[in-house]
Amino acid sequence: MRKALFVASAFVLLAAQDKPAPVRLAQLRVSPACTVAQDIGISKIELSFARPAVKGRKIWGDLVPFGQVWRAGANSATMLTLSHAAKVAGKDLPAGSYGFFVLPSENTWTLILNKQAKQWGAYEYKATEDVLRWEATPQAGAFLEYLDYRITPKDTSEATVELAWEKLRVSFPVVFDTKGIYWAQIEAKLKVAPDTDWVPWYQAAKYCQEQGIEPLKAQAWIEKSLKAGDSFWNHETAARIHKDAKRMPEALAQLQKAIDLSKPGGAPKEYTDNLEKELAAWKALK
């Protein structure tokens, strides 16, 4: 009996596998979905939204009523995702994904981040689940048929997020503690980095040298890198660390080693030429 049941079940399964998938057309989206993302330092800002079009309609105070929470796009609510904790409009916000909503009025808008990142429209929106609210004043701008978001970097720590549609723009800053974030990465990576791999120790030492911080750690880490392996990269960084510490004989020796390794090591000729010019300049400082 069991064997008969097994054979019957197998037959049904095979028959189901042979059945072709149903034919379906792709849906034509009048408000196309879009995702924009921007790296800031080693962090990332991402916005997922759908772009409604003006289509000759009155937008502000009509299609988007004043005094009502708007999804800041079409279809699903707009979603803002931060890879690391940041300050948004000057207020602390943990890493994660959030629903982005707008409460517009004629002169001032309230911008909202809600802990429910995935919502359809604003139909299930609850103010009790808001994480942040802040005021912003929209500005006039060139006409845009389709809603748009832009993320514009200011430096390695800050970016401006802008919503633009029809003839209005509104923006807000997002600021990461990039130095703290990067230092946390260094500590985490070096805890598991093997002594036989020169790269992470070089990277950590190079960061310190370029930032002008932690010279003793930079020296210890570059020594570990050099012990693990020779590269024109780590010898160049060693030279710069010695120069910063005013140890010129050691700096000159390390820079010469970097030059020697760069010639057969596949470095661009321009790189080697620049190191040779630096070497001559450093010798003149003695």
C-alpha cells in the first residue's frame, strides 16, 4: 500500500513539474519604481521610491493635500535606509530602514521618519511609530514632471538629500561620524587579521598617517605589515610615517625601497617618477 502511494505521489509531482508556468504580462507602471544610493565615507544612504508624474495636475494643496501625511512618492511609501547611525537634520538616528513621509502645508513641511519601513501609501501610517520629525521650508525650483530624489555628497561625512517635484524642492542633511565608523572598522578587522597578511596592517597604518592620528599605532602596524611581506605600497607608507616623525635616514631608506620595488612590481611609471621626485626633495631637507 505504501509503495503504491509513493508511486502515485511521485507521478503527481512529475506531472506538476511538466506543467508550464502560467503566462503573465509585466505590469506597466505609470509611476516607475526607483532606487538611488550614495556612498559617504564607508557608509551608504539609499532611497527607494516610486516616481509619480504631474500630468497637468495641480500638485501642492490638491493632489498632495495640505495638512495630510503623504507617502513622499507613489505606491509604497518612500523608504530611507542608512548603513550606519547618523544625524539626520541634526537629530540622531540609528542605522536601519525607515518609512519617509511628508506633512505639507503652504509654507512649512514636516518631514517624518517612521519605524515601519514597508507600507503601502500612508494608509497604515501611525504617528505613534514616528522615529523623527523635523520642520523644513520648501524652495522654488525648475519644473520636474516626475518626482525625483538626489543624494549629493558634501564631503566624506555628510550628504544632502533632496526631494524635488513640480516646482518645489525640499532638502535635509545626513551626517555620519565617519572617523568613528572607520576606526571601529579598523579595530574589528585587525582583531581577526593574520600576521602573515601585510595588507590590513598597511591599510590601518596608512589611514593613521593620512589622518595625522595615532602615530605610535601607525608605526607598530606598518612594522607588522613589513614583516608580513614586501610591497612598494607598505614601504612608501613606512617612509611617510618616518618622515612625519622626523626620522629622515629611515624615511629615505624606505622610500628608496618603495621605488626599487615599484619598477619590477607593475606600478605605473608615473607613480615611480613621482616617488623619485619626492626622494630628491626629501634629500634636500637633510
